[in-house]
Amino acid sequence: MRKKDLSVDHILRLTDDTGIFQHSLYATPDLSKGYTTDDNSRALIAISMLYETYKDNRLLGLLYKYMSFLLYAQNDKGMFKNFMDYNRKFIEETGSEDCFGRCLWSLGYILNISLPKGLKNSAIHLLKKALPNVYKLSYVRSKAYTLIGLCYLYNSKISSFNVNDIVNDIKDMINLLSNDLLEQYNKNADEKWKWFEDTITYSNALIPWALIKSYSVIKKKEILDAAIESMNFLERIYFKNDYFKPVGCKGWFKKNKEPAEFDEQPIEACETALMYVEAYHVLKERKYMEKAIKCDKWYLGENSKKISLIDSETGGCYDGITNEGVNLNEGSESIISRIIANMAVNNDYLIF
């Protein structure tokens, strides 16, 4: 199954009967590093997008594996364990809040895809158990991931799944998290620094993306204003040239300092593309889709090194851009990011 240069060959190679492996050594799955719930939840999104397009039963089989992984990962308190070794044993009782948020994103998302009812009912089961933890979240990105998942849940045809009793609770949660992010923005932003913290680190586009999505539900102007201001702030950092260049993970970007040049991570191109696609759908301005397309083209060579991150032999995606070139490992986060970005930019019928 291919669409242009998009392939699921490497996803299939990375997935065994438990789930998707976290890392690879070059193109070979690295069993010693085991699995993460983070990657299995994001794989659920990527493959559901592909399944919505191709209706390939191989993809449906993958979705059941990734959902099964999330079922096994959820603990008694409704949180999610994250790191699992190759012996199928989780090495922690509770994963990070970011992991929790990514799970809610994926579970909310698939409720909007044409999938078998049993698969969606599994998602609802996990969500109902997870939702009480929304009120306990502390961190900006975990709140943003969770907010995105809640908006997907709110906008889904939830009456089909007997969760009408929690519709008002979901909207209350969306209000709560949106206001938390707005408060964080107002606390840290100034005339020049339009951001939620004093450092630009990882998954930055996630935050304005979450606010734009929540605005579609609660229609609060202050939320949209903060989203647009912070999105424009990121744009000035990411698009100094005529191509996308995220802040490097080796040093990040501290206020009043210079942004780190490298390493550039595939997840940043993906989530920035999703931010712009969301902005395009909500604000109806073509310039946002043009920026999303540039994020997708980052994978294909429109980047600081002018080199493609796609391995034409395996269908995998290299793990990032370093000062020396590309990181030739092909882990699951990279190919998942590539698929999500490509599908989001090229398929208007997908739900956002």
C-alpha cells in the first residue's frame, strides 16, 4: 500500500504481536529498548488515518494491537504505564502526564474515524476510566494533549456510545484546561516573548493547536487571541528561511538567548503541521495550509540540510537532522510522525 512515497512497510516491520517497538538500530527493530505507550497511542492515530483512506485489513489488525496495548497499559487509577521491556513487563506503575495526554488524544481521535464499533467501545471504556485524572494534571503539554483529546471526544458522535451523561463534564474539562493554558500564557508572555513558558522546548506547536481546537468548542475570544499570538511567535522562529526549521533539542531556546540549531526532531514537523491544518480549518486562511505543507516537505528535503529523511529502501523515516546530517536510526516516533503529517496535509476529508 503506497501513496506517493508513503509506505507502511516499516510500521509493519516495527510491530510484533504485542505492539510497536520504540527504537531501531538503523532500520532494524531494537528489541532491547522495548515498547512505549506513547508510541502505541500515536500509532493508533497514524494507522486509523491510513485505514480511513485505504480500508486495508492489515491496518485494521494493527489498530487492534495498538488498542490492546493501551488496554494493558492503563492502571487501576485510570492513568497509563509507559515503558515496557521486551518481556512484556512495564517498568513503572504510572507513566508521565504527557503519556496520559497522548493516550486521550489518540482515543478521542479514533472516535471520529469509521472503525468497527467494538474498537470504539474499547476506547470509550479507557476514556471513562481516565477522565477523573484530567483534574489532577499539572504540566502545560499534558494539559494540551488532553485538551485535544477531549475536543475530539466532545465532537464525536458520542450518543452512539452511551456517554451522554458526561457531555457537560467534558465541556467543563475543556473550559478548565483552556483557561489553565491561557493563564500560563498571560503569566509568561510579554511584548516580545509570546509564549507559555520561558523556554521553547519540545512539542511546542501542540499548545496553540490545543487552544485553537478548544476555541471551536467554547468560542472564547481570549483563547483564540492567545493561540494566534503564540502561533505567530513560533512562525517567526521556525520559518526564518523559506523552509521549516524547529528548535533543536540540544539546548532548546531560552528566553533572551539564541535557539539551538540541532537536533531537529520529526515529531516537531508533525505537530506543527497539525497546528497549521487546525488553523486553516478554523480560520479559513490559505496561508496556514501553505505552512503545513512546508512542514510536511521538511521530511522530503526542504530543510536545513536539504536532505530527505525518507529511507527509500525500507519506507522508514530517519530519526532527525543533526549538525552532521541525518540520524540514520528509524524509530517508531519518526515514521508515525511522518505518516500523520502527510495524511493531515493531503487528505481534507480526515477529521480535525
